Amino acid sequence: MRYFSYSFLEQGMLPAGLVNIVGAIAELRTREAERHDNYPDVFTRLENIAKVQSVRGSNAIEGIVTSEARINQIVIQNAAPLNHDEAEIAGYSAALNLIHTGFETLDIREQDILRLHEIMLSFTPNGGGRYKDSDNVIMEVGADGRRSVRFVPTPADETAETMKQLTLAFMEARDNSAINRLLLIPCFILDFLCIHPFSDGNGRMSRLLSLLLLYKNGFDSGKYISFEAQINDTKGLYYQALKDSSTNWHSAANNYFPFMSNFLVTLLKCYKELDTHFAAIQSGKVSKRQRIETTILNSLLPISKREICRILPDVSPTTVEKVLADMLRSGAIEKIGTARNTKYAAKR
């Protein structure tokens, strides 16, 4: 049986890149807190947008989809699901709402994890709220279409005890003042994913638990910029980091740093997009063209057309395309990448 220790986080032997990311998150987090006090109405608007994007993004990672109109009806209007995919979507929305409104009363306790899983699958025939009763495997499909077993999680008959050990190890580590909680969170999430304690919904549960832990520790950018949508946008990098960090997991010889890095970069992107998003919404009284230009020029990272549309949901993709073309012709921005990977950045 796998046992857990996060004592390696006490040693401070972190890659320099991780230290820099944590510092950047702290700086942007302070800026967000100052704005939140002065512009609560802006953050309310952002939260409503992000909620829809989170439900859509987290389910899309698992291939669970419905139309844009139905996503909005389910998330905003609590419309009843019409099929299996929509039942999965409605359940995730309900669990996300609980985290948004009640994260302070929830904790990394087995009963709370099981309760969230039950709510997440409450619209599906088999339901949830219980650990798996049969062994499962994590599959991957190669470029040639062949399937193979990527990882063998904890056996079903060891799952309950292993989850108990995981939650106890997490509680012990978070009470250790020498351990940075922001670094602890992705370690816990990786171990949860490697246990794979449920027959269905492990990936979505990992994202719900990520938000819960981030909120409880004061990192709430995912409430306003969808953490799940960021993962979905670069899910290839996410799955590679998960694969790298799960190697040798059963013998407790795995390297947590690839997954930690991916997790923290995703969080940093949320804070950076929040910074850009805030500026764009504050510019609501100026023209759509000016708002698009502001969004691109103020972005700290190259930005895609899809990301611009997400930041400015009231602006049509056609308008975004026209402004991008004009900015490229004028030399204000440059194109990075091709096809679906195309992004745009201000010329420095």
C-alpha cells in the first residue's frame, strides 16, 4: 500500500523556475485583492462568465459536451438536463456552486470528498459518493490509434485505506509552517489522481478539489478566470506533466515537480488573464476595437483568438478577426505559431 509524506517540501530544494512562479502569483494576487475591494461589481460579472467556462472546460476535457446555449441554460438557469452528457454537466455545475458558496465549511475530509462526488454525479443513473468497487486502469491512445495502459491506479480493495492515509498526510503537512501550502496543493492532487478512487469522474473531481484547496488558501483567481478552461486549452501539456510525475508513483520514487510546475503555471495564467480581463472590462465604455487592442497589448503572454473571445464575450469572433488582421498589417502585433496554435503578441 502507498503511504504519503510531503516532508520534501520542507527542504526548500525547489527548481528556480517554481520559486519565480510562486513569487509572480503572490504579486498578482495582491493586485487582485486591492481591486476586489474597490470594484466588486466587476468581479461579480467575471464570476458569472467564469462559472460557465469552468463547467464547459472541465467536462470538455473528458469529451462531455453540449451546445453553448444549453451550457448557459444549465449553469445560469438551472435547466434540467436532456441527455447523459447534460446530466454530467449539471452535476458538475451543482458541485462547483457548492464550492463557490460553501468552501469555508468544506475540507479535505473523506466525507466531504465523497459528498462532492455524490453531488457531481447526482443527475446520472449510477450516482456517486462511494469509492470504486472494481480495479480500474488509465488508458492512452497512441498516434497510430493503438490503446495501451498508461498507469495502473490503486486497487479497489486498498482504495479506502489509501484515501484515509492521503487525507491524513495532507492535514499533517498543511499544519507544518515550514511547508508552503501553495506547493502542497498540486502534490495532493497528483496523489489523488494516481489513486483514482472512483469508477467515474476522477479527473473532474481533481479539478473541483483543486479549486476548493486554492479558495481555502486565498488563491481565488479561478473564481473569476476559469482554471478548468486553462487546463483544457493546454491539456496536452497537462497530461504530459501528469505522466512524468506519476512514473514510479507506487514505489514513492516519483518526481512531483513536473505536475507542480504545470499546476502553478496554470494558476499564474489565471492571474495574468484576470489582470488583462479586468482592464478590458473596465474599458467597457470605449469601442469594441479599442477593447480588443487593449486586451492584446496588455497581455503578458501571447494570446489566441479564442482567448480574446473568452475575455470579451460580447464581441463577435468576426470582429476579433478583423481587428487582428488590421493590427498585423499595421505592425502593432506579430503572429506566433500556425493553424489552431496561432497566438498574437505585441511587438516589443
